Amino acid sequence: MSLQAHLNELQSRHRALEAKLADTMNHPASTDAEIAELKRKKLKLKDEISRLQHHHAA
């Protein structure tokens, strides 16, 4: 998989997590733990995207 394809996949997963997080936050039965886990996953993806973009630009 090329770097750009990998970045595109990570960005797509990040957007999907963002949508799931918004849905979870608007659902009254959601727990703080669920929300925190989604935020951690989203941040991890964002960090990986940034790292790959920085590595690619260097």
C-alpha cells in the first residue's frame, strides 16, 4: 500500500470515528468510558496521520 493510500485510509477511519463519537455523545445511554475510548482512538489516528505526513514531507 502506498503512503498516500495509507494516509487516505487513516483519514477515512478518523472521519468515521468522529461521526461515531458525535452519535455516542448525543445518545443518552452512552457512558463516559465509551466516549473516552472513542476520543483516545481518534487521537491515536490523528497522531499517526500527523506522523506519516511529517515523515512524508521530510
